[in-house]
Amino acid sequence: MIKHLLILLFPFFVFGQAPFSKADSLFQNKEYSQAELLLNSILKETPNNIKFLELLGETYTLQEKWEDAVEVFRKLVDIEPESAEYHYKYGGALGMKAIRSNAVSAFFMIDNIEDEFLKTLALDKNHIDAHWALVVYYTELPGILGGSIKKALKYSEELKTISLVDYYLSKGYVYKYGDKFELAEENYLKAVEVGGSLTCFQKLSDLYETEGSHQKAINTIEEANDKLQRNSLNYQLGKVSAAYNLELEKGENCLKKYIENYTPEDGIPLGWAYYRLAQIFRHKNNQQTALSWINKSLYFQPDFEPAQKEKELILKM
């Protein structure tokens, strides 16, 4: 009842203002459900308004309402068939819808997803995200359904003249997926050299962690932290230390620094940092301190399953 009342009231206090600014402000403040409500209300009056449709599509995307996002971006493609960006967003929404669908439904979407990304590149040959989408598509799709490492590397190769760092990152991704560790490492190291961004260092450290080279992972995160000074890297180093019982003093110091300097923008909730500290003190055979940290983690998130399991291990010490 309240929702319907709001729909009726919105036009009276919004259309007199700048409607797009109001909707965009709600979107930027992450008030997505309110932005959705406002945009749908406005679009009843101007159903083909491109600016409002695109913002509505983004609103659905961030709420993971893929069925709705597909419909909006399909409409945008119909209105602006020469827009590379709309074809890309439509293909992306279709891809996410397929992931959430059953196998039969997903099967019938595969060709459409590929077509939209190919159309994107036909309209804009330098579209970096579309190249990435095709690299991932051909790498992860089974060969019987059209997957092809050769095709994935083709679109990766095209990135070389568009974005060198994306070229190396995409090649590293393909080789990692194919369990070609040395080639993946070679390309991620070049990405670090060329780009030096947080993403580049994270991809390299993730590779080392996946392959069991945990000390290399710690060294990579430490190098990244020295250069980039990101608080999130303090957590990442502490996580590897705690998970694999390595460099415990360094891991403890980094986690405490993460907690001390924490802001929501760091991305990892404090409960995870408390959980990792509990792991470290369990490795140190300090049951009392480990129990203190794990109880702190569970206080903030009682249903935190990894912390519950960790507490069981601590109590068995």
C-alpha cells in the first residue's frame, strides 16, 4: 500500500525539480530501491528516455535484478542499435541472467551473449571491457558449447595495442585458468611492472596463493603495500599469514593495523580481521587470546560460519 502511494506521490514533488538529478543522487547514495521506484514512475510518462532507462538498468544491475536489467538494456539496444555500450551492457546482463538460470535456459542464451559482445566490438574495436568479456567467455565456456582458449587468446592479443596492462592481465587470466602456472606468473609479473596497480598485485598474489606458493604471496602483498599504502593490503597479508601459518608476527601486526585504520571503504568487515587474528593466536598456541578474538568476531556476526568452526578448533586446544 505504501509503495503504491509513493508511486503516486513521486511525480508531484520530483517533476518540479530536476528529475534526473534526483534519481542520480539516490543512485549515488546507494538508495537503489528508491531510485528504481522514482525512475519507473518517470518512465511511465517518457518511456523511451535514454538517460532514465540507462540509469534504471544500472540500478537493476547493482541490485542483481538480472531479468529486469535484461529487459531495460534490450530496450536501449532497440532504441540505439549503434551504441556499443548498450550492446555490451545487454550482453553482460544476459550473461548474469544465464548464470542464475537453470542449465537448459542458460544454454539457449549462450549465442545471444556472444553476439552482443561481438556487436560491441564491431561498433567500437577499442572497447576494453568487451574484449575482457570475450576472453572470459571463451576461456570458461566448455569446448562443446563453443569455448576456445585459442579464441580467448585472440581477444587478449587485441588488447596489446589498446591497453598493455589489460593485455598482460588477460593473458595471465587465461593461463591461470588453464593451469599453466609459469606462463600466468610471467604475464602477471609484467602487468605489475607496466601497471603497478592494486589489481595487478592482487592477481599475482592470488595466483601464488592458488598454486601453494604462500611465501611468495606474502612477499607480493608486502611489496604492494610498500608502494600503494592501502589498508586493505594489511588484511590480505594477515589473511595469508593466518590461513597458512606463516610469518605470524607480521600477520598479527598487519591485522591490528587494519583494524586500527579501518573504514568501510576498505571492503573487508572487521569481523573477518578478528577471525584471522584468532587463527594466528591458535597457531601460536595461545588459546585465551585466540578465544578473545573469535568471540569478538562472533559478537558482531553470530552466524559467521568460519568463525564458528574456528571457535570449535580453539576450544579443542
